[in-house]
Amino acid sequence: MTPDFQVAAVRRLLWPDKDAHLKRIAYSASEAADVFGVPVRKVWALLDAGQIRAPRTGRRYFLPGGTILDVLGVKEHPDINDHRDPAVFEVGRVYTRANRTVLFGTSNRVIRGLAESGRLEESEAIGSARYATGADVLRFLDRVDEPLRKSA
């Protein structure tokens, strides 16, 4: 078993500045509807029709910030962070589950479910922290998944 001080040292090396500069990069359908100025049902219809690309987990969509900006036809928006912008999101960094709750604006339970289902890849744990690389997070956000449940 690794002593706690060694685990703490490794964590400081991997995540030196904690969550201080993390910004949200994925948004819900209702948040996107507010930005678009349309009813949330309209956003769901566009998502279901494939006119807006976003990964889906059950009934929940994760709309990447860059996708929302593309739909709006702008490069910047005061309420939306582009997930493709290296100043906002670092591909080479590792992100703990707690980091990903900030990035996705959701609960630890949802992040854990994404990891356990294999939809968001995670690397091995360091101590008690499980992490994913920025590339894993981008891979999740940039794909459109098949529905979780298939009818029999």
C-alpha cells in the first residue's frame, strides 16, 4: 500500500492548481435553449433529429460549448465556453471526477455512471482518485452515441 504522503505528492504533480481555473465546457438542453432563445422542446427536437450533435446518456444530453457556438454562428458568447479552445480546456491534462463535475456542470453520480458504463474512459486510480485525460473528455464530447437501450 502506498503511503498517503506519496499519493498526495503525486496528486500535487498531476493537478497542481486544483479547480481554480476550470471552466464549464458542456451544457444541458435547457441551458442551450436559454442561449438560443427557444423552448427546450425545440432543442430536444433538434437533438433527436441529429441537427445538433451531442452525446446522449439516457435522457440527458451534454451539448459541447463549441457546438452551441457553431449553432449560434459566433466565435464567443459570454455564457458559453468553447471546449475546443486550448485556453479553456487542456487536452494534455488529466481530470479527476471532481474536475469533470465542474467541466460538465453535473453531479459526481452522473460522472461515475458515465465512467462505469464505459462511455467516458477513465485511467487507473491514483490513490482514491480516478482520472481521465483531456483527450478522453474531448472524445466523449465530440461523438454522438447510440441510444443506451435498444428495443427487443
